[in-house]
Amino acid sequence: MTKISKTPDIEAFIGKIANLKSGDDARLNKIVAKIIGDLFDTIHEFEVTEDEFWQALNYMAASAPEFGLWAAGVGLEHFLDVEMDSRDRAAGIPEGTPRTIEGPLYVAGAPLLEGGGRLDDGTDKGEVLIMRGQVRDTDGKPVAGAVVDVWHANTLGNYSYFDKTQSDYNMRRRIRTDADGRYWFQSIMPSGYGCPEGSGIDRFLAALGRHGKRPAHIHFFVTAHGHRQLTTQINIEGDPLVHDDFAFATRDGLIPPVTRHSDPETIHKAGLNEPFA
Ligand code: MBD
Ligand code: FE
């Protein structure tokens, strides 16, 4: 393969496009020059035709609203996690719960619950899900007053706001941890998300011989004063796609055990009235 961006006249052309200056203030220009230069190289190496060029451009123009799904599907978001992990290791920052991608379906401003509560509006008759946890710092010390911002899909794999049939903030809440750093919630077991059939991202992945599905999962932002934000998810154990996620978000340590109960008495005991029994 020949790299054309290394030839002096192409280098000069890229310099013009990005108005390259020296020094830190030119960071944006340098990043743009790098990306455009790599695109030039790709067009050159594969002898991309005008037809292919316009097909790609029209595809991108039409699929712009799906860019978040695209970033997840090509593994860009996961790559950022791997990058940040290695920066943290290099900086000697201690490990905690692994980070994993945010995805494009977060909505800010969910109602704030103290200690715990219910996430769903009760209209989706899914399997009842109860989760409890404790926010700890990297020394293992509980963090009181941390905020766990949690969001997940319904039994059809759809998220409120993106699915207009759901009530506002359905399956989205912020939960402030109690004095022991604990939180809990009741909701329903989510199903995995699938990229809308026939959407731009769906057709793109199909062309690559891939699917656009995720295993069932629950998203979290964890924030606390004096701490960095943790962005993470858990996957639901036993989902057949748990290690076949189109967004590459499954990580060791993020598949907690799920205990299923059929005895109503046990379920009642695990429920809303006795969150830490
Ligand atoms: C999702 O629910 C999601 O979490 C990601 C990363 C991409 C698409 C849908
Ligand atoms: Fe999601």
C-alpha cells in the first residue's frame, strides 16, 4: 500500500485545509489534518470510485441522526474505554468497577430518589427486578450521598423518550446513596436493544455481516463530590448475546449474578418494604 499523504504536495494541501499552525493552539487543526489525510490514504489505497464516494457521502448525510449508534457499532466508544483504562494505569489510578460505554440513549434530569425506589411506571408487565448495591471509593470506603443515575430499556428493548409510547423518565431515575453508601431499586427486567430494522446503521452492519443487537443491560452514571464520574453498565447473566454485543460493551466484572425467585413470600421480603432485609 502506498501512503500518499506523506508526499510533500499532499502534505501541503492538507496543511491548507487545516490551516496548520505550530503549537498547542493548533490541536484541532492537527486532528482534522490527520483524519482528512487518513481519508485521502483510504481513497488512494482502495482506488475508491466516484460512485462509491457519493454512495458513502449520501449514506452519511441520511444517517447523521444515527451517529451515536454508529460510534457504538464500529467500536469507537469501546475503544475510548480501553484508551482511558490505559491512561489510568499509566497514571497509577487504582482500579474499581470497570467503566463501559454510555451509548446514545441517556436523558438527563431523571427524578431523584433518596436511597432507592421504583424506576418503572408499572405499565410494562415484565419480570420484577430488584437490585441493591453500595457505592465505594477505590479504598473500599462507602460513599454516602453519591448519585446513581440509572436507565434501562423495557421488555421490548425500547427506551423512554426514544420510544414515544412510554411515560416521561420511565425506567430512568437518579438515586442518592444513604449514609452507608447504599442504594436499591425495583424495576422490570429489560430486554436487549436492537438497532431499528432497516435503519442506516442496521443496513451498514448487515453489509459487514454483523447484527445490531445488544444483550439485556442496565446503564449507570455514578457521581460523588470529590470523585470522578463512573460510566458503566451491567449485563443480565444468561442473555444469549451477553458476549455478542454489537457495541462491544460487555466486560469482566459487569455480569453480576441474578437470583430468580418463584416463592411470593421471598419476593415480598426482597421487595419495597424491606430494602435491606
Ligand atoms: C443502547 O441501548 C446502547 O446502550 C448502546 C450502547 C447503543 C445502542 C442502544
Ligand atoms: Fe442501552
